[in-house]
Amino acid sequence: MTNKMPRSKVLITRGDIPSAGLSLLQEQCDLIVWNETTPIPRSELLSKIVDVDGVFCLLTDKIDEEILSAAGSQLKVIATMSVGLDHLDLNAIKSRNIHVGYTPDILTDATSELAVALLLSTSRRIIEAEHALRAGKWTSWSPLWMCGPGLAGSTVGIVGLGRIGTRVAEYLKPFRVEKILYTSRNEKAAAKTFNGIRVSLNDLLSQSDFIIVTIAMTPETRGMFDRDAFKKMKKNAIFINVSRGEIVDQFALIEALKSKSIRAAGLDVMTPEPIPLDHELLKLDNCVLLPHIGSASTEVREKMAIMTANNILAVINGKPESMPASLNL
């Protein structure tokens, strides 16, 4: 009689993971779940991660040297249900030969759709107008009331032409924008599909009517939109960020919005998250804020959960080369 191999242990850091992903893991692994819909407290993460073989985590879970040391040497894979990786200490993970899985491509359409929705909501003052209607401020048709700039004939600047930036540009083309500028380390072949023009960041900031940030969060991009950057923008510029809040110096943005040195901003990301209800940004009529819902389509979140689960299972089953999306550390 042969002894059964012990099942691998996997930590799930949130209780509201789409069931399709959880079911895949339950078939082959013993799950340790932080069974709440709020981020796992650090003390709980430190205790629950001990002796696990894999971790299914989210952007809200900081996996650093201390957490990895608590986990132990048997930890083989960390799979994050996200594209962003700034919550992971990649150097510490690499030094332990731990595999990292993530979820690129899947959320490209959803996040790009949200970027366009945020752009239109901000430029056409949709949220502000809806609030005014409910407050009884709509007394008659007025030639100038709630006017905002249209996309047709405008210049749009996209900072970072990766998957999401490219898709945003493709979505904007039918709106008959006159020119799409972009920044990138090198020329992007995909830009030919929408006649994109590669320019320096300074030129993009000074020429664009709409500036959309889709660049990855790195030490180099942290705080790149500072006071000087906002001063280079047109006074009628609208600033959209669907990347990471840390890319923006929020104090500088608030100053620019208050002084009307730019027209408006639309943010799906900010710092901190969630933003406090007494935060200065929430007091500004020329700022539209969303609670980081870029990938929040039902289909996308389910696919993200499935990919994250399969990233873990590939490593646990001894086939890391079969991970759907692994990071090359």
C-alpha cells in the first residue's frame, strides 16, 4: 500500500476571490483563507503564511523580506491577481528562487474602457452635472452651463504606451481626435494603427489637451507628475490617471486643480487607497474620483482568478514552465 503524497498548502489572502479560481485550487490543495473582504492584516499574514507552498495575493498585500522569512523555505510560488507588482519585493523573492505569477493582458480591455469613461466623465462634466441636477440647480437650458471640451479635433497624450496605453489610443481614434502623442523608451510598432507620434514627456505635456497616464509604477516613475510637470500643461488640460496613485505628487495636483492651472483631473488611483472622506481631492468639483475599478468587469475578475490559480498549480505540480504568466526574475 502506497502512502499518499501530502497536499500542498496555499494561502489565499482574501475571502471574496471569484469562485472559479478557488475551485481549481481546492481540487488539489489545502487552502488557508483570510475569510474577509478586507485586506489581511500584517499580523495575520505573518502567522498564516508559515509553511505554505504557495500564496494567492492581491495588490493590497505587501510581500517583503519579513513576510518571506516567516513563510519558510518551502514557499515555491507567489501569484498575484494583478498586473502591478509594486507590492512585491522582487529582489527578496528572486534570492529565494520563488516563482512569481501575475495576470497581464486579461484586464487590458476593461482598464482601457474605464480610462475612456473617466476621460468623458471628466471632460463633459458628467458627474458634476448629475450632482447639480439632483441638487435642483438645473433651472433652464443655458448656453454655457456645464460646458466642457470635446475630443474631436483635440490632441491626446498617452504617457506609457504599453498594452493599456495602446488600447486606449485605439478606442479614442473613432472619436476623431486630431493627434495622439505618446512617450516611450522606443518607437512602438503598434502606434502605426492610430498614427501615434512619439515625443518627449515635456512636449507631450505642453501640447496635449488630454493627458492619460498608463505607465508602470517604478522607482523612476514615482512622483513623476510633480509641480513642474503640471506647470508645463495647458491651462485647459485634463489629466487622467489609471496607473498608480504614487506616480502623482497629489499635493501638486491639488494645487494645480485649485489654482485652475489645469482644467480638471480624473483619477481611478490615488494615495492612500481608500482615500479618506475628508481628503482635499473630494472637495474639488473639477476632479472625478473612482475607487480603483479599472479591471472591475465580472468576466475579467473571474479570468484573473483562474489565471492566478493556474500560475500556482503549475509550480506546485512541478511544471513552472506551464505557468500562464510568469515573471522573469
